[in-house]
Amino acid sequence: MASQVATPTSLQTTATSSSTSLSSPALSPSSPGQLSPDDVELLAKLEEQNRLLETDSKSLRSMNGSRRNSGSSLVSSSSASSNLSHLEEDSWILWGRIVNEWEEVRKKKEKQLKDLVRKGIPHHFRAIVWQLLCNAQNLPIKDQYSELLKMTSPCEKLIRRDIARTYPEHEFFKEKDSLGQEVLFNVMKAYSLVDREVGYCQGSAFIVGLLLMQMPEEEAFCVFVKLMQDYRLRELFKPSMAELGLCMYQFENMIQEHLPELHMHFQAQSFHTSMYASSWFLTIFLTSFPLPVATRIFDIFMCEGLEIVFRVGLAILQMNQTELIQLDMEGMLQHFQKIIPHQLDSGPDKVIQAAYQVKYNAKKMKKLEKEYTTIKTKEMEEQVEIKRLRTENRLLKQRIDTLEKESASLADRLIQGQVTRAQEAEENYLIKRELATVKQQSEEASAQLEQAMKAIRQLQQQQQPHAKGAPRYSEESELQLERELVQARLKEAESQCALKEMQDKILDMEKRNMSLPDDTNVARLQEELIGVKLREAEALTGLKELRQQVRDLEEHWQRHLARTAGRWKDSPKKNTLSELQDELMSVRLREAEAQAELRETRQRMLELETQNQIHSNQLRRAELESRSLQERVQTLMVQNKDLHVQLQEIKRRQAEIECKSKEEVMAVRLREADNIAAMAELQQQISELEIQICCLKGQRALVNQPTFDGIHIINHYVGESYQSSDEDGIKDSTLADSQRRSRIRLHPNLRDSDSEEEEDGEELRLSVPHSGNHKSTTV
């Protein structure tokens, strides 16, 4: 394989120098519509030179080149020879002019440029021409490449796994962890971070590998981004691969139009288009054809887009139609994988020439695209409808299962209810019988008790006149009567206990009857029973009618046998008449059989109707029970809410009461503290008064002078009111009273006497009343 790498800057410099040094009037640009004779001659020489380069495999070998900007070396090939031939110089001059005057050539000579690209771009110019063809020279995303390499991609494991499978025989990529594999990993990782919807697809690595064979990794990344955006590759590599399906549909229609016999053979062998053509569109023939051929096709793809893939694919099928028609599916797969690539070893010119002889109608391709979108839309709608119907079917099955379970449970409940009702009715009947017997025993015992009481009264009446005399009856008779009386009372107590037990049982039975279905349900069951009996009666009447018809037929049969006994003696006319009668009898028999079958079917229909009605009644009762239960649940929920509200109110009141009680306790404690303080003040005043009294006693010895009659020395001691902070509301009059009462009075009550004994006999009296808080001292 021939692979050569050259940087765009070196190519531009070389092209510029060659164009300036070898420029002449003959090579100046001609008119936009046509090329000069020199240009035509250069084109012919260029065609021949490209053919020689591609066929001479010995002159093409790969070599490692150096990277100037990114620091990593790129793949390049050595020169085809040490000295460039004259043809190579001419091609370099022509493509150098095209590169230098790209905008003018692209606008004015687009057709001639396409012809040149179809004849092949020189490998020295591929890098820059590919960038110019897809407008990837100055993309702003190129500056983000180094930042993207520092980030982490979720597709790194997949990319690492598939790198070894990409060009495994190529020198640049075959060694593990080589420079080629590393730059390929960098470009694929950077794109997976730029376009997270696409991420990484397996076939895209071959396209990136081809770009890395021609240019540095930053420029290869920019060209790959442009290819994905502008050449429909992004839609091809999306996870849904909707664009690949469209390409398969369009390509299959082209085969049907141009190669109908081959298309019919493919359909007969169930050989789908995607089995051999999907790799053509995903990798642009890079995995199917030799690399020089695929590179030439990729040149045209860069200029014209996916149209060349359709053309080349159809040309390959045309070239191999006769061989493919004779093969089965496995043989065709082997032919596509092994034989067709070797057919292109001679070069791509034959295939490209055949490809441009294929009729390609762009309008028809657009029409096929619309048809494919409508078909896919209908398929999506049908899938959605199928999913909806499946879900509905599943839900209906679940509902049927639940209804069957409910009907079975209702039938079981109905049967159990009927059985329990019958059992309880039987128990009720037995209890009533026992109650009747107990009542009878009780009446008999009461009657015996009354008789005994009457006998006792009579005996008492008889004993009254003879009370003073000797006893008429002996003690034994009295004891006997007392025993009979005790037995009668015991029987009466037992009968009353039995009566109570029977009453309790009756109450239990009434409660059980209340829990059983109500009268309306019983009425419905009775109606159902009546309906079943009516249908049974109808069936019996039908059976009787059938029996009557069978009897009539037997009678007719006996008559027929009697008539046919002498048939061999009768004439032919009578024989025909008897045959007709036989046929009539057989028809009647068939009619009777049909009527019997009809009766049976009607009977079955009636049975099914009764079962249906029973089930519907059961469902109705179940619905009523569920409604009643729901109402009861709602009432209980309402009661629960009310109780919850009442509980909250009670808690709030309790909290208020606790707060009030705490406040009252604090007030009581404050009052106690005030009272304690008041008592301490009173004790202090008492101690002061005692001190004053002691002082007065000390002064008594000094009083030797005669007293003054009628003189009263009154010293008022104005006491303080010792009140707590809680007694501030007492009136001022009370305070004044306490002040008047709280004083010390000195009463000199001494008589005129000369004797000192009398004076010594006088004593100082101090009285402290204990009524109230006010203290008064009298001397």
C-alpha cells in the first residue's frame, strides 16, 4: 500500500516555489470555461504518472515523518524515486497552481476541478487538497484539541479495544502502543467528547486512520469533524443508524432498476443489501478494497460526497453479475470478501470509469428518501399501536383473571353462606324445641309450687285453732313438706337458669342472623331459585314433548313395518309408494333428531343464562358489600378525624391548665417568701423592744424623786406595718389603727409615801399583747 504524508505548509511552499520558477505564459490561467492546450497536456501526463505510481508497488514504501507543531511524528512514504520525473514536475506545477489559486479555481473551474479529482490527487497534495475541499483549514475547534485531550471520555475503553483492529497490517498502526495507535486514539477520543450523541462508532476509526496517513492529528481531527457534519457521516454513525437504512433502501432500489435479474437472485437467496454493502457506506470502501483504490475513491468522496459510493457499488455489481447469479448465499459472501478485492489490484481506473457510466438520478434519490421516511413513520406508528394493543391485551387478561377469581370467591362465599344459614336454621329449630320443653317444665314446676303453697296455707289454717293444744301433725310430716318445698324451689331455679340460657342462645342466633345476608339478598336468591325451577319445568315439558314425539314415531314405524311386510307381493307402483313413505319416515326421524338437538341446545342455553344471572347477582352483591364497606371506612375515618381533633383540644387545655398551675405555685412561693421576710422584720423589732425595756430597767434605780400625780408620759412608738408584697392593697385606715395601737405607755402610778419599802415594792410592768402584728408595751 502506498501511503505518504506531507505537511500543508511544506506543500504550499513547494507549490509556490515551483509555480514561480516554472511559470510561463503558456501556463497562465485561461478562460473559465476551458483549459489551455498546455493544461490538457499536463492533465494527460498527470494521469499517466498517477497510474504508474499506483501500479508500481515496489516504488512505494512507508516511512516515518516528523511533526513540527504537535510534537508527534506522522506516517509518510519515501519518494517514488530519487529524482522527480518530468511528469511529476508537471503535476506538481498544475496542483501547485490549483492550491495557490484555490478560491478562483473552485468558483470558475469547478467542473475541471472535479475531472482532476476523479483522475486522482497526487499523494503529496492530498493533505492540503482534502482540507480545502471540506473547508477545514481554519476551524475554531482546532484550538480546543489540546484541551479535549486532557479530558476523560466514557468511550475510551471501546476505542482502545478497536484500535488494534484498525489497519492491523499497516506499518503505522500494527505495533501495539505505537505512535500511530496513540494519535488515532487521541483523535477518536477528542471527537467522542465533541459529539456526545454519536460518541464512538467502530467504522469511523478507518476514516480517521486514512486521514492520519496524510496529515497531522490536529488537522485530521478538523477534517473528520467537517466530514461528520457536512458529508452525512454523522447520521450514518448515530446509534440508531437511520441514515444507513436509508442508504440501503436507495441502493436496493438502484439494483432493482439497473440489475433486475441480480435483484431477483438476491431475494431468492435472502441475501440482503446490508450483508455486503453496509461496510461500503460506513468506511467508504476502506475495509473492502485495497488502500490505493479506496484512497482514490475517497478523493472523489471528498469532492462529491456519498454519490460515488452508490456509483462504485453498482459498478462492482455490474462487473460481477454473471458470477453472483450462479452462487448461493455463502458463495456470494465469499465472493464479496475475497474475489472482488483482488479484481481491483490492477488499479481503480476501470472501476471509476464504470461508476461514472451508471445513471444516477438525484431527484429519484430524493423521492426514495421521502418514501423511506413515510415507510419508517408507518412502521413506528404500527409498532406503537402493537405495543398499545399488547399492553391492553395484558391488562384485559389480568382483569379477566381477577374477575374469574372474584366470581369463584363469590360463589364460594354464597355456598358457604347458604350452608351456614341452613346450619343455623337447624340450630335455631333445635333451640326453640329445647326452649319449649324448658318452658313446659317451668310451668309444671310453678304449678307444683303453687299446689305446695296452697297445701302449706291450708295446713297453717288448720293449725291455728289447735295452736294451744297438742300438735295435730307430727314433726316428720313437717320435715317432709319442707323437703318438698326445697325441691320445688330448686326445680324452679333450674328452670329459670335453663330459660336464661335459652334466651342467651336466642340472642346469639339473632346476632348471627343479623350478620348473614339481609332479606333483600334472600329475596334475590329466592327469585333466582324460582327462575331455575321455572327453567327446569320448561325443560321437563320439552322432555315430555320429545318423548311424545318418539312414541308417535314408533307408532309410525310399526305401521310402516306392517305395510312393508307384503311389499314383494305388491305391484311396482305400490313399491314406489312405500319407498316414498320410507323416505318420509326417515325425514321425520331426522326432524325428530334435529328437534331433540335443538331442545338440548336450548336447555344448555338456559343453563348458561342461569349461571350468568347468578354470577351477575353475585357481582352485584359484592359491589354493594364493597360500597357499604367503603362508606363504613369513610365514616370511621371521619370519626377518627373528630377524635383526633378532640384529642388535640384536650392536650391544649391540659397544657393551659399546667401553665396556670405553675403560675399559681410560683405566686404561692413568692407569698411565702414575703411572709418569711415580714416575720424576720418583726423578730428584729421585738429584739429592739427588749433592748429598750432593759434600758428602762437600768434607769429605774435612778428614779428616786417623787412622782407627779396625774402626769402621764406617753412615748409613742410608731410601729411599721409588716406586710408582704401581696398585701399592698390594704387600706390606710388599717395602717393608722395599727400605728395607734402599737405604742409604749408609761403609767407612773406611785403613791406619796416616805418609806423606801413601798418604793421598792413598786415594780415596772411590761405587757406585750400578742394579738395582731402590732406590739404595745405598758409600764
